[in-house]
Amino acid sequence: MTHFNIQGLILAVAAAFFFTAICLFHLMVFRVIKLLPPGERIPYYLDLRRSNRLAADYKELYPRSILYQLTIVCGISIFVLALAFAFLRFRS
């Protein structure tokens, strides 16, 4: 495999993780919004304060669900793949 193919593979896997993370995040927000009273709804855009509240609300409403952990794993995977891509890109 050449460097271009490895970089392309890294980008393809990162894109798959990215779209998966976005879908999981929106599913998580949708599930929380569905059960909250109208005055306490969480918007789909989040800052750090709201993301902590979303995590707490989701874990409280769905304690046995692994959706939050999967979303975090996808986010961390994207970060690691981005570092690998940057390393390979600057090395060549």
C-alpha cells in the first residue's frame, strides 16, 4: 500500500465514524427531548454546559443504554484518526 492509499483509507474510516457520531448524537438528543417537558427542552446545538446536561439527562432517562458511550467512542476515534492522518501527511 502506498501512503496515498493509507491516507485515503484513514479519511474514509474517519468519515464513517463522523457520520455515525452525528447520527448517534441526534438520536440521543431526540430521545431526551421526547421525554422532557416543553419548557426544559434541549436545542440540537450544544455548548459545553448543555452537553453536560444532555449526558446527565440521557443517563438518567436511559441508564442501561450504551448510546452515549458509542457516541463518545466515535468522537475519540475521529480525533485519533485525524492525528494519524496529520502525522502521515506531514511525514510525507
